[in-house]
Amino acid sequence: MFGIQADREISTGFTPQRRIRTLWTTPTSSNNTNFTAKVPKKPTNLSNSNTISVKFEDLYGFTVEGNVDDVNVLNEVRERIRQQSKAWWDLEASKGANWYLHTQISSNGVASLKFSVLTNTMTLKKLLRKGVPPTLRPKLWLSLSGAAKKRSTVPETYYDELIRATEGKTTPATRQIDHDLPRTFPCHPWINSEEGQAALRRVLVGYSFRDSEVGYCQGLNYVAALLLIVLKEEEDAFWMLSVLLENVLVTDCYTDNLSGCHVEQRVFKDLLTKKCPRIAAHLELMGFDASLVATEWFLCLFSKSLPSEMKEEDLLRAHHIGDVIDILQTTSRHLYDPDELLTVAFDKIGGMTANSITKERKKQETVVLAEIDQRLKRINSLKLDE
């Protein structure tokens, strides 16, 4: 699934450490290793290699099942990533370590910008779209998301004290977390281990006490697990989860009424109509509700799958809702080329500004809150009638 399988390289194993330290390490020697796949011996028809099932592991330890063509694509992508990564290392050498942290634009306007800051900002934007080297992702994610800044506003002992304070306590949130833990990426060797489950539980339980209004919502288990896998440090994963829920994502995306998720669904539907009118009209004619598949996309932040408009013709040929769901779910498992995805997003579908999305969200938020209010009134009315 693309959300956890982009920019693949072979994983050479995990070395779990104590909490707060690095949970595992991926030796740099993996950068010189091609993908390995369990291919059946002596295939009878090499011309039909796309039907041969193979299994291989990605950089983060997920077992991927695809075909020989998928492996070939992944090897090509891996080589491109290696070449693209060179740009990062060259800039590290010329601009200095952490150069990308000097990209803050002054609130006084463009006239007050230092040329070096503007240059760094533009360079960083281009490089991010090319792909961040896996070894730099923990530092970049923490820095650019605001998680590191959020962490710096509290005492260093905050997370440890939070975990100690929540030990042994039982709430509806902790009960749901314990129910969902075994179902979270069960095929991942570390997440499914005793230590991985314990680390994931601490992050989720800790945040449920940090923000009792959110508490815990299904979907957060996949988000937190992926953060642990990529960032490798438990406390870093906690602060990334915090900044996502408190500063980055739409407000109330994970609260009881999921109003933020409903807002995103409406924005998505409007954008689909504007950007892909043929598909939107076809799905509407079928009576297909995009929330059947899109809810998971937004709640899990695409950590389980990534949607794509690359199969437009297949979707237009589908005449049953079950076929549409099957196309959307199975196609994402073979979307291994991030460059192809970005080409579709920016060149074929066309980009959109953050401001335009924000305006659309505000407009839809008013509609969603009004609907929720009406629903609550109906429920209360029914209770009174009883």
C-alpha cells in the first residue's frame, strides 16, 4: 500500500532498543542492495511475469506482495531516489547541516525577506516533491511539522511523567486501544512484537490523556504505528501525533462526531467534481458514495492505502459499486512509483493552493456543523417521545 511503501528499499532487520532511544536501526548497507523477492523457480511463461506472485520487504519492514513487474518498477524507483537523494547531501555540504530549518518567512512581507531564506524555502519545496531520503525523514518531519517546537515548550520530562501517570489506568479509550493493538499492521515484525505493541500503546494512551476531547479514535493506531516505524523514537512519534492532531489536520477530525472527517469528505467530493468530472458523474450515476472508501483514507492518513486517479478508464468501465471499491482498493497496492503519482496530481489533475482548500473547508464546516446540529435535535426529540 503506497502510504507505507513509497520510496522502497530492502529492510535488513530491526534492533529494538529501550523506550525514548532509537527503536531500531536500518544499516546503511541496505542502500546498496536491490530488492529481494521470493520468485517461484523456473516460471513456465516469462512473458506473463505480471501474473507471478512475489513477496519482498520494504525499507520499514513491511512484507509486500506483488508481481515481477512491481519489483522491476520498485528497483527503477529506488535508483531514481538514490540519484535524487544526492541533491540533499550536496546541499548539506554546501549550505551546512540543517540548512532547511532556515526557511521561515518574515511576517513583515516579501520586502523584508533575506535572499538566502527565500532561496532555501524554494529549494526545500522542490526537494520535498522529489522525495526525502529515508535517513533524513525523522529530522525533517519533526522540524517542518512543528513537532520539535511543540516539544520544546514543555519540560523535558513531560512525556515520561505522562506515561507514569497513566500506567494502570483504565478508560473507554484505553479499552478500545487494547482492542485495536493486535489488528494494527499485524504482519509488521516489530509492531507485532511485544515491545512494539507496548510502545504503540504508550503513545496512544499518553495522547488520550493529553487530549481527553479526542481521547482515542480508530485510525489513530495506524497513524501512530507508522510514525513509530519511520521516526524510530517513541517520544518523537508522540510529538508528531500531537502536532498532527492539534495543528496540522482539520479541527475535530477525531472527535466523537468526526465533524472534521465529514468536512474533508465534502471537500473531496467537490474537488472530484471539479478536477475529475467524468469520474464524478459516473460514480453519481451509480449511486456510489465515496465515503465508503475515503473515510479510511482520511482517518488513517493514507497509511494503509493511497487513492489514485490513474485508473480512470477502469473506473468508468465499472457499473457496480463493488467493482469500484475493488478497483480503488487493489490498485493502490501496486502504486509503487511516487513520481508517477505526483505527475498525475500536478500535471494531469492540476494543483490547488492551500488557501483555496482552506476556504473550501471553512465553507463545508458550516454545512457539516448544521447537519450535526439537526441530527442531534432529531435524536433528542425521539428520546423525549419515548
